[in-house]
Amino acid sequence: MSARSHTSTRPLPTGVADTRLPWWALVLPVAAFTALLLLMAGPGGAHATAGDPGVGRVLEQIQQTLSP
């Protein structure tokens, strides 16, 4: 037996691709990036970056930018 393939009946405009992403395809990378950024900029990260003032300044600048 052969299975029928489901195809869209609505035609796409010429030169336009149908690129719809599910909501989680955008939310998951943003959530992961935010979690990693918070782990780096959290209070525990300040002790680890004490030897390198450049990284500390960058994290401090990000924290000042994100705080209201």
C-alpha cells in the first residue's frame, strides 16, 4: 500500500519561502542565553573573575545595563 502525502493546497507567492517556526524555536535559545548570562554575572561569578579586570568590567557593564 502506498501512503498519501499531505501537501498544502494554497499556493505560495513567487520567491517567498514558507518559513514558520514554532514558538519554542525562538524562546528556548533566548532562555538558554539569558540563563548562561545570569550565571556569569551572578554574585558567584565575581570571585572567579577577580584576577582578570577586563572580564569583570564587561560583566559589570552588562549588569548595569540590565538593571532598571
